[in-house]
Amino acid sequence: MVDASLFYQDVYGIVKEIPVGRVATYKQIAVLVGFPQHARWVGRALRNVPDALGLPCHRVVNGCGRLVPSWPEQKALLEAEGVAFRRNGNVDMRRYAWSPDGAASVTF
């Protein structure tokens, strides 16, 4: 059984580390916290993040680089950081995917 409170804290710790101009995926974060099957829980954690934490939640996208449909500000926030988008409106994951170990960017 996963302790949701601890899971959320682990998610928030990882999201805090995503650098300006990079994006991570829900799946990638789930893998990094040790629960690769819980990408949707990552989304739930981010939806419930306290504003006081000031996390860069806009830097988390789905595996194809798609943005949150109900969050129009996300694109503007990413563009302000220099993130470019493909013609289909998704983040160019080959250029902007974050790799936490500093190696070549890999999308999960």
C-alpha cells in the first residue's frame, strides 16, 4: 500500500528539481519515486500541491509533451522559459526533456 502523503512529498521534491527550460513527464516522476505504475497519482499530487510551495508544476507534461488541457497558462509559462513547441502544440521532448542524472535527456 502506498502512503499518499509520503508519495506526494516525494513527488514535490522531484518537481522542485526540474530546471528552468526543461520538462519532466508524469511517468518519469512516478519511476523516480519508486512507483512506476502511479503516473496518474503524480498528476493528482500536482493538482493538490499547496500554492505556498511554489513548485514549477508547469514543467510536468505527459509522455508525448502534451500540456494540461484545463491550464492555458502552462504554455505561456514554458514559453517564457524558452521551451519550444511542435506544430501539434506539444513540447518538443527531444530538446526539452529533463534528465535528473545530467545524462542525455530521456523520456519515460
